[in-house]
Amino acid sequence: MKSITINGSQRESVGKVATKALRNAGKVPCVVYGGDAPIHFSADELEFNKLVYTPNIYTVDIKLDDGKGVESIMQDIQFHPVTDKILHIDFYVLREGREITLDIPVRVEGESVGVKNGGVFRFTLRKLSITAIPNNMPDFILLQIADLDIGDNIHLNDIEKEADFIFNHPEDAVVCQVLAPREEEVIEVEEVEDEEGEEGAEGEEGEEGAEGTEGKEGGAEGSTDGDKKSDTPAEE
């Protein structure tokens, strides 16, 4: 694995007041575990940019102002919930022959033939939990996806390991796959318009029928009135 160097100063005070003063001065309080005793130190926040804001995994060579050096890995990091500033980092000492567990990024290479044919590439596991001694820990896992067609998957047991390490996932776990595209719903506009036309025609016929009925009723009433008037004798 690639290494990055962090220059720091060992902390004499570890209380809340001292920690707050460090943060106000633009420094990050840190602790290194896994040795004979925890090591408390601090470093400028800018020292951690290349370590924190990257998808890559590095070992960390901590150089203290008293001349001590510690080979470690970043184990945990805390951010401010509002500003996203780094509040605290924990490191773990690396020792030869002692296994560690890290989340290693997965990279893909090539353009899938299935994607070219309209399929959708799905990246299920972008990181893989791996256990190994530091010398065998890979920087990343590289997958060739050019031959993946629609319906094809790459499972964990399909990955060829170049070193002695252990995947902490089920062997049949799907790392990536190419899915068939979703079928779009086709709305038959012409049929809908025809149905609406028929309903409109039926409505017009109903209205015309109603008007005819009213006309007949009016005519009937008129004839009744005329009959009544004809029965009345004319005045001389």
C-alpha cells in the first residue's frame, strides 16, 4: 500500500479545554492505538487533506516533533455535523505479521458490451472489506467489465486475488452487474381520443333527443290549449 506522511506534535494535555484550544488554532487532535500505550498528538488540519478527501487507502507515517515515528492506518474520523470540519482522528499501529481489516475501493475498467446494447450498469459494492497483513493489503480491486453483457454479473468468487487476503463478504455477493433496460409504458393516444369522440357523439345525440322531446311536449300543450279555446262559443 502507498504511504502518506503526517507531521504532528505530541500532546501534553488531553482535557476538553486543551482540545478546544487546539481546534481553535486550526489543529486536529488525534490518538494512536494498538501500541504499548495510546499516543496523543495533534497536527494542522491541512496535513490530512490528502488522507481524508480521497477514495484511496493509505498507510500513515506519523512523524512527531520529538523524533518518534509511528506506522499506522486511519481507523476512525469524526466531522463537525454543521461545518464538516475534522474534529478528531483515531489511528491504529501497524505491526509486521498482524492482520488488519480495511474497506478497499473497487475500480472498473472498460466499457460493457451490455451497456452499449442499451443495458444499465449497476455498481453494487464500491468497497470491499478485506483482512490481510499490511504487506498483502491491496490499494484497490480492479475489475474488467468489457465482456459483461445484459444479465451478466461479477460475483466475489469471480475475482482473482493477486495476494493472500480474505474477503469479508459472502462468496456469491454481486459486486457489479448489467441490467436490462426498463420497458417504457406506451399510451395509446388514438384509442383514448376515439373513446372521447364516441362519448361526445353520444352526448350530442342525447341533447338532440331531449330537445326533440321538449318540442313534442310543447306541441302537445299547444294543441290542448287550442282544443280548449275551440270549445268556447264565440261571442256575437
